[in-house]
Amino acid sequence: MLEQAVTDDHRSGRKRKLSEKEQQEFEEAVHDSPEEVGVDAPAWTPALVQQYLDETYGVEYSIPSCRRLLKEAGLSYQKPRRTAAEAEANEQETFHEELKKSGGRWTPQ
């Protein structure tokens, strides 16, 4: 009797927009700086990933999906340090220059 119960068909979720090969290429690319793939930026951001995927593979991803892709690639979000007030005057200037360049960035875990 239980064998005749109604069941749903297996659902695997939404099909990936990138092929396995493209996914692997993407993951290798984000482990390098954006400049390595010809993008003028100091670090990967979800918005930069979104633009890169569209231009490179012709696929559109939302910003949250780009965050997920970065995480799946083994990267984690790193907030900039906030210790400038504790540094000496010349160190503060260096810190602020680096902060402007990096903002938040995704780095390998």
C-alpha cells in the first residue's frame, strides 16, 4: 500500500549557467588578481564578478549569486582593518592609501 503513495519527482534545482569547464576557469581566475585577467581593479567584488561573467561567458548572475560563487571558489570576504587611529602619522597616510585601493576584498581562505 505504501508503495502506491504519491511522490514528487526528483528535482535537482536550477541548472547551472556555467559549464563545469567554465566554472573551473572562473574559480582559477578569481584566485588571481583581477588584473591577471585584464580587469583594472585591485580585488574581486561581487559586482566585478557579475560584470566579468557577463563579458566572459555571456551569463547573468545576481549579486547574491556572485557572492555564492566566490564562496564556492574558496574565497572569503575580508573587511578592511580599522586601526589607523592607533598608527603614527606616516603609517596613517600609508594605511589610508591602502584602504582606498582595497576597500573590501575577497581573498583565498
